[in-house]
Amino acid sequence: MARYLKHGIDAATKLQTDSKVREIVENILADLEARGDDAVREYSEKFDNWSPASYRLSREEIDACYTELSDREKEDIRFAQQQVRNFAQIQRDSMKDVEVETLPGVILGHKHIPVNAVGCYVPGGKYPLIASAHMSVVTAKVAGVPRVIASAPAFEGKPHPAIVVAMDMAGADEIYTVGGVQAVGMMAIGTSSVAPVDVIVGPGNAFVAEAKRQLFGRVGIDLFAGPTETLVIADETVDGELCAADLLGQAEHGPNSPAVLLTNSEKLANDTIAEVERQLTILPTAEIAGKAWADYGQVIVCDSYEEMVQVADDIASEHVQVMTQDPQYFLDNMTNYGALFLGEQTNVSYGDKVIGTNHTLPTNKAARYTGGLWVGKYIKTCTYQRINEEASVTVGEYCSRLCRMEGFMGHKEQADIRLRRYGGTPG
């Protein structure tokens, strides 16, 4: 039976909706709907102290951002984007259009059609998340989206040059320096200067997440995103130092980021707890990571791999790092996770920044029903059908009788008119 050596805040508290956040977001979105660009400017001034002549960057302003980066920085961004682009293209190539004759004269098919416009939000308040530009803009362009716009808040009083360069390299068609709810609302609702999009993607704080939740349905979204989560599954083949580094490496995202160790070794569990405390004395982001560990960190000891899988699937973590003698066992048996990182040689940071898999992943147990952001999130799979007269009689006679069973007489007449014309018998 699983034993908890360290508990975090209970699930009910962790998932409790902040009604104040909801109310604030509702009011901002309603104001954006009513006043458009004027509201965007007001909230940008209020929350970000940012009010440029135009929130959309010109080609000259974008080019100026390139001059602020070293050649090495630009090459690092280029390398990361190539990895993301390569894997996204492999995923896109796996999505095949189909057309098949299912009965004599009955042709059914589907096409994968990109949405027409996507808005990508890139956070840049606490940390300038350059990688989020790769994950959202690159994948949208690989999917074939004609219009991709991207927005990030000002950072220290100006557009963050690395974020802007990353957006531009990724292929963004329009780049804005707007943050928070006002950015998400601007892209989803539209204003007199910004045409609305069909899908909004990208991570953000609680207000951004709530804005996406409220706008879902009006536009598509990638995920209902909560705080970053990490689950380390480990056994005696690794040590506490490595486990602690991987837990704190994700806990630094925010003070409410769950970091969980799941192990079948009580010695490793205790070693990791001690090592976390040691590393918090030297980690530059210890103030954030330490609070996350204190409030949301957990250490769970199980009796077997089988029990570890059961507990892990119940947690359904965003990131799951597996450092055991047999990582393949967890790949073969786990069903609920955002992304797996198999073996001690890799880690979540590789996935967050550079290796090529997407870092926008399900949180708050959403891994039970969805995977993360990928090219397929930007694509509609739309069906079509085509049949000849003989097939119309075959299918129509069944349809006529089935419609009568349901009482849908208008539906029945759609079949019957064809049966009368093509020599069939209405049911």
C-alpha cells in the first residue's frame, strides 16, 4: 500500500476555483468586447505600465531585436526551433487524408484542414518563456495555419528581444507586445486593429488560464492549463541528488507547482527529502521552489512497479520522469500523463526547452482525457461522402426505415425522394 512520507496541500484545496480571478477576468473580457483597442491600452497601462504608439511591432522594431542578441543566442534559438519543427513535421506527416469505398458505390473520406488563424500567447512576466514561441508558433506553421499572431508582455519596459526574435524565426505573421488577459481577449475577441483568431494557445498565469476557459467555445484552445506539475518515478538505481534536482527544476515555475516523488525505495525517499533541503540552500530560485515544495511537494513510497503505475495514473501528472531499472515498463503500462521522460539521461528541462517534443501539456488531471499541444490541435478532421444512384437506393432504404423508427419524417423524406427517383422502395 502506498505510504506518504510527505503530503502536499489536499486536492480539493489545490483545485479550488478562485472566484476573485474569475470575476476580474469576466469584467476585463466584457470591457474588451465593448471598447476594443481602448480597453487593451487601458489594461496594458494598468497592469504592465506599457503604452507604446502601436502594440503591433513593425518590421524595423523586430529587426532591432535581432541586433540585441548575440550570434550564439540566435543560433541557440534556431537550433531549438529546428528540433520542434522536425518532430512537428513528423507528426503532421502521420496524419493522412483518407478516401475509401466502404460499400459498392459508397465513397467516404476525411481531410485534415488547418484552421485559418491562431493566436499564440507567450508569457514574459516572471520569466521570459522564449521556448513557448517555438512550441506554439512553429507547430501552427507546420500544421499549415495561414495566419499566426503572437503576443507577449513587455519585459522591463520594452519588448523582450529574445521572445520577439523567437516569434519571428518561428514564422509569426503578426507580433504584438501585449500581456495577460488583455492579450488573450484581444486575439480571441478582436478589435478594430486586430482581426480575431480561431484558436488560442499558450501557457500563462491564473488570469490567462481563466481567460482561455471563459473564451472556450467562442474560440478553440489548446488546454485548460494550471500550474506546472512534475512527477519523478524512481527506484534504487538512482540517487537523491538527481531526484531532488529534477523536482526543484520544475518547482521553480511557481509557488503552487506540484513536485512529487514516487518510489519503491524508502531509502531513496528519505535521501531525496534531505537533498531537496540541501539544494534549496544554494538554488537561486529557492524562494519560489521552496514554497512549492513545502506546500505542494509529495513523497510517496509504493511496494511494487505495479502499484507505482496505479498511483501515477491516478495523479495524471503533466510531466513524468522515469528513472528506474526498467523505464520501458512505465511506457508500456501507464495511460495518464502529459509527457514521459524515460531514463536518467533525459529530463523535463530538455522537453521544456529544446529536444523537440512540445512543452504545452495537460495539468489538473486533464491527462486522463487529452494529450498536449501538437500539430493536430490546429487541424480539423472533416469528413465527406460521395455515392452513386445504385448505392443511394441501398443506403436510402435502410435510412427510410430507420427515420420512421425515430419519427423524423423530414429526414425520411430526404431518403424517400431519392428512392422514388432512383427506383427504390420507401420504408
